[in-house]
Amino acid sequence: MNEQRVRMIGQRLQNAMVVEHLEIEDESHLHAGHAGARDGRGHFRVLVVSDAFADRSPLQRHRLVYDAMGEAMETDIHALTIRAMTPQEYQQTAST
């Protein structure tokens, strides 16, 4: 079930913006027994690298990602940890 959700997250992000790099990790198993996990929705961590984040605050970047998820935030995703970076920021972290 969560493999489908991982694919859905990736598709929604790629439909919303040009994504240069994407990592999606299902962390639902770490939250077994928590209130949000009981309803079947998942916990995910995403790293999204896109020029769409240029000149945007962290809050604006997160809103872009949440907007891309749409109603899935109510039906499939309980928690989403987001790292939203520009390609330049990503290159800087990769070289350190």
C-alpha cells in the first residue's frame, strides 16, 4: 500500500514542478501505534530539489509541496517531513 503512496507522492510533485532530484522515504513503520498511523495514513520524508523553490522562503517552499499533495494530505498522508532545496543548495550540501 505505501509503495503506491510513494509513487503517488512522486507523481504529484513532478506534475506540480520540474524536479531535478527527488527522494521519498516511507517512515510509517516508525510511527506504528501512534494516533495518526491508526487510520492507515502514512508518514513520509521527502527531499525535493527544484528551481521552483528559488527566491522562496521555507514556508513558501513547504506550501508548494503541500499544494502538490492536495487532498492526499487528508486521505493518504498523515505526516510529511519536507526538505525543499534549489539545485544550487543541493549541490552545496552534497559537496560538504
